[in-house]
Amino acid sequence: MNKEAVNGARSLYYGFFSKMLVFNTSEERFAGVQEALDVMIANPMDDNSCEALKEIKEFLVTSGEQSLSDEYDDIFHNPSTSLVRNTASYYDEGVESGKKRLEVKNFLAKTKLRRDEKTFKEHEDSVGFLVTFMHDLVELILKGEKSYDTLQHCLFTEVINEFINEFIEALYENKKANAYKSLAVVMNAFIEFERLYFDVVKPSPKEKIVKKEEPCEYISDAEAKRRAENRLKKSADSLTKSCSLEDSYPSSEECGDL
């Protein structure tokens, strides 16, 4: 693969995903999206992603940018709906700010790029930040800064590749997703291309741990009462011992030495 020849297209796709996935209150939030769609539709990666790109464009033309913004909010921010989690840490550890966020911050520290906390409210390991980070790295490489080749490889293989398919699946299956369901199709095709670019494979599905429930034990009311009284007695004895003035508190002489 001639990597230098495809970096322009990679920058276009990452920039498009950034526009679609970064929370922004600016009226220019989706500026340039339709132009990017036209270019990608004219040069699609495959038939499925081409149709999905056309669906996104049709949504924008018929429903407008506000509807796209409203759909984004329903999918990612509306507490009354089934939200799609969008951080690498969540898919790695089940928390919103974990090891993957620290990894991305460490990668970021090795570049001239910085997160603008005034305008970018989400964590560094959010999908929106990650695709924006990748876009900026590709742009630096296009400008001749080849030293970022290794860093973009590490960012993709060690962070993005590890969880992105789980995110794409959640986005595709979300009941509120319309245009963003089509976006999931486009992302899926692009991520497969990126795996070819970086020569890595799709990770194996993570094994889900199912906690086994203990079988219920039937006991009579009399037995339940007896057990409760015993527990109460033991608790009372323990409390009496822990509250013993003689055993638990220092003497006045000892207090002076504390």
C-alpha cells in the first residue's frame, strides 16, 4: 500500500468523523460536512459505505443540521434514553476515566498538539477526541513531520482498535440512531481500511463475565427469627467490647502524649 498516497483521504475521513462526533454548540458545528460527503460519495470505499454516506447527506438535506444535532444529543447525552458510551476507558474497564484516558494523555504530551479545555468538554479517550487527534496527526504527517508516523500507529493499535467495534455496534443498534446508524456503517468500513493500513487485526471479542446467582435457601419463619436474634446478640456483644472505656480509650496521661 502506498501510504503517502492515501493519507489525504484518511485525513478527510477523520475530519468528517470529528465533525460528526465532537460535542459542539457552535452554529458552524457541521460546516464542511456536506462538501466532505460529496467527495467521499464520489470515491467510496465500498458499496455499503457509499449508500450510508448518501443516507447521511439525504438526512441533512431533508431534515437539516439541527435535526442531526438533536439526534446526537439523544444518542450520547439524553439521560431518558439508552445512551451510547463513547470512551475507550468505559469499554476497557467500565469506567469513564481510566487507564486508556491516561494513555491518550501520554501520547498527546509527546506532540505539539493540546486539548482546548474551553471548547472540548469530553475526555481525551472519547471517540470524538480520538478521531480529531488522528486527523491532526495525519495532517502533520502530510506537512512532512514523519516523526508522527509511529505515534499514530501506536494510538490506533493500542487504543482505538481495542474498543472501536464495540462503540460502532452500540451506535448502530441504538434506537435513536438514524443518520448516526449510517455513520456507524461508514466507520466500520473505514476502520477495516485502517487495520490494513497499520497491518493489525481486529481484536477478539472480550469474554463477558456473568456472575452466577447463588441458589435460594428456604427457611421457616421460626428459623429466620432465631437466626436474626443470634445475629443481633453477636452484634451487641461485639459493640459492647468495642465501646469498653477501659480497653478502647487512652488514659488522661496517655492523651497528653498524643
